[in-house]
Amino acid sequence: MKKHSIMAVPAACFWFVTAACLLGIIVGSLYDFSINEALANKTDLGAFFATYGSYLSYCLYPAAGACLFVGLRKKGARYRALAYTLLFLSFFMAVYYSNSYNGKSVRALFGYIAGESSPMLSVVSWLFWAALYSWVPFVTIRWLDDRDPDKLIAVGAAILIAGIAADNVNLWLKQLASRPRYKYLITLEDPKSQFRSWWQMIPNLAGGDDNFKSWPSGNMTIASMMFSLPMLADVTRKRSGRKNLLCFFGACLYVLIYGYNRIHMTNHFLSDVCFGTLITYLIYVVVSEAFRSAAETDRSRKSAENH
């Protein structure tokens, strides 16, 4: 009997991530401020990673679009328009999110100053992101195995829907908590007096002020998308359980480095990082399991009808 897997890896991986996040939340709840005092130290390398570190995660959007494209095309010509539409939208999402979260740094790289520079420089910054993601759909399409279009569609849809859901849940929770960031606290005369633990929420205090949007970490929502990488590997031509596990451990390392960067760059506390990771991971698990179950049920129904 085949053991049940979660997001294309053994269920033990799910418990490992969950336990690690819960442990981090417990430790952070007790020592958040002192951990930041010990680790926070802005550096140029840290700033570079903070701007471009999300690139690998956002590559998953056009890759998911490629899954939908190949799966829908395999189902027949009537799905052609939908296939192209979803492929374009997934590509646009990667460009849009990158420009929204990190566009300011890239515009500064091109010398753009709002209200003073030519609007064309802003367009160039968009084209910069578009160029960075342009290779992803083409390469992914070449790697995908199209023998099971329903599985391709389920994986692509799960990555897209879970990614959008996690981002919006995170934005809502930031407003709910309105927790001050460490980088804001250290500008005050008495930082510790204004420090609040994650459960000491003051709903809607943040408004549009980014200084009060510490919990949970939005960048960890982005980083934790990488936990879906094994699902993507599982729909390629030369897939194997070993490759799925390598993708999982690669995702763990990526998330760990990303989490350290958020603390190191004074943006978040340990509990922010662990909550952002856990919430996103659970959303991906729930959504992917729902699509997997639906695809398997449909496959069983078709098999029964054929017999």
C-alpha cells in the first residue's frame, strides 16, 4: 500500500516543517526582542538578498501557468484560449508582485525619481522584471510530462490559488495585529517600552504605515511558496521521489536563509518569520490536497466509466 504524501513528499516532511515553525514561535514569543538585539545588523549583501531573494519564489507563478497551459492544451482545442490566458496572467503576477514589493529598489537602480524622471524609466523597471521571468514558461513547458493533464492542472491551479490566498491572508493579519517592526522601534528613545508581542494586537492601527506591519512576515509568505517546488518536480518527465525530497530540502534551506535575512535586516522578529512560514505552508497544504483529491476522484470516476 502506497504511503500518503503531502505536496509530493512524505507526510513526515509536513510534520517536520510544522514542528520547526511551532518551536520557533514558542522561542520567539519568549525572546523576540533579545534575538533581534543579537542578530540585527543591516548589510549591503543582506539588502541585495532582501530585494532579489524573492525571485526564485515568484518564478513559481509562471511555472504554474505553464502547468495549466500544457494541461489545458492536452485536453483539446476548446481550451486553447483559456490556456494562453492563464499562462499570461501567471507571468503577469510574477512581474506585478516583484514590482510591487521590490520595484522601488529597481527604479532607484535606473535612477528613477517619482515626479521628476521620465515615465519611461518606470516602464523600463517593469520590463526589467518581465525579462527576468521570460525564460520560465518556455523552460517549464519543455520539462513537463503531459500524460496526465488533470494532474498538471491541479498542480498549476494549487500553486496560483494558494499563493494569492496566502498573500491576502497575510495582508489581513498585518492589519489585525498592527505590530511595530524592530527597525521602527530602534529609532525611538526607549525601543523596548513600545515593543509588543504578536498576541498584543491593536487592529487597524497600521493603516498604510509599514512601520506597524511586522506580524506575520509577508516576505516569508513569498519564501514559503518554495515548499510547492516538489509538486512541480512531480509533474516533470524525469520525476522521482528522490528529486522531490531534494526539492523539499532545498526549499527548507531557502526558507531558513530568507528567515534569517528578515531578522538580520531589522524587518521582523522570529515569531513573525515562523508565523508567516507556517500560515503559508498550511494554506498550500490545504489547497494542494483539495486539488489532488479532486483530480484523483475524477480519475477514478473516468476509470470506472471506461470499465
